[in-house]
Amino acid sequence: MNDVVKQTSVPNNNKNPHKSNSKKRKPKEVALFGNYKNYYGYRIGQELEEDPRVKVFRKEWFEGKDCLDIGCNSGLITINIAKKFSCRSILGVDIDTDRIEEAYWNLRRIVRESTSKPPAKASRLKDAKAVEVSDHCVTESPTEQKGKAGEGLSPCNLSERVSFRRENFVQSRISDDKRYHTIMCLSVTKWIHLNWGDEGLINLFTKIWKLLQPGGMLILEPQPWSSYAKNHKVSETAKNNYNTIEIFPESFQDILLDKIGFRLVEDISCNLSGSKSGFQRPILAFWK
């Protein structure tokens, strides 16, 4: 598959130098795979400190567990979950190399900003046992870390436990050894559906099932069918798939339970609030 994942439409510039009132139009970003630049900027906005979706996630789904974020974009929600819920590890994958580079940049920035802040209580650092200072980070003994699990990860642990990888998840091969406790797939299904059709969608669900450990969970945020119409003209492939789709978002739950094999589902979006207009989407938790 071609690794070039973004296209821009070229405006018709007015070449007449005498028309001074002509305005240059900015090239419009066309994200073939939903890999928008500054996605979280217009989804969350400047007025919110945290993605509203994270507020309905539960600590026990992530704490001390290996997690996967499919379609992580610039990695902000991946990093936030690791920091807030103390994952043992979390991997974010995205089809766009630029978004992965941006995710690593965000990780470095957040770690740097965290380490530059003075400690809230200096006495705790003086009295702590088994504390090692390395590269301006505080690393505590496993016993102390376990006791502070509810306080989130330190900057050092954050950089060690969060990673990103450029990957076409639908077409990549499954590793024989790696399995996850929790997999997130947030606002990704539409783009997989438009680019790889019903077959790609079923492949996505099947791979997630195989990658989950027994008792593991999938957190799924599917886009509604009405949103497909807004994006189905981004490419000829998307246009053709849009016209042949037979599996619609309202049937995803039944497919995951009856055909893929998940045993339990919970709608966790009932407590969701603060989402911007156009992003009020269901969030479903499935257990293997």
C-alpha cells in the first residue's frame, strides 16, 4: 500500500496580476484515513483540559495492563490514559508517519513539562527510600510505585511505557507473542470501512479479538452512518466502498457478539458529557 496518506487539493490561482482583489485560498486538507492534523484541537478545543471520553473510562481497565490504541493520531489520548491510569504499557499505532512523529513529539513535550515542574512536596523526596535520580527524573522502587498506583505515572515511567508505531493495522500481520488486556478503537471504524469495505471492517474486528487476552476488553467508538456521507468522496476507493457497504454501524454490536465472539457489552457513553457538536458518539465496551 502506498505510504502517502494525505492529499491536498490545489486551488485555481488567478494568474492575472492586475486583479489585486483576488484572494489566495489555502489548500484544503484531505485526510484519506481520517488522519487529520490538529484533530484533537478541533475535537476537544482549548476550553477543555481533558478529552471527555477519558472521563468515562475506568481505572481498572488500564492500571498495570498492556494496552493498544488503534488509530492514535497525534497520541494525546494515548499519553493521557497512560499518565492517568498507570498502564504497564500502551502502544499507539497509526497509518500516518507524520502523526506518529507528532505523537512522539507530544510525548517528549509532556515528559519535559512534567520534569520541569518543582515537586509539590519536597519533604516527600527527601524522606523517600530507594529513590534514584537519573536524567532529572525520579525513579522509585517497585514497592513505592505500587503504593502510589493511583497517582499516575512519573515522567520517567511515562516515556518508558508509552510507544508509537506507524502501522496499517488492517493489513499488518499479527505477532505470535504479543497480546493485550485492553484495546481502544476510537472513531476509526468509518475510515477503515470506507477504505477497505465490509471485508476490512470484519478483518479489524477479527484481529482485535485475536490480539486480546482471555477476559480482555475492546473500547469501541464507531462513527454513525450519517457521517460517512460527509467523507465518502475523499477518494475513488472510498466512494466505491460507500456504495457497496452492507454492514452498517448499528449492527456492529451484534456482529461483535454473535459472529466475532465477544461475550459481554456495556454502553459507557450514557455518562459522557462535554463532547463538541458532531462528536456525540456511542462508546461501547466489549469483553472477550
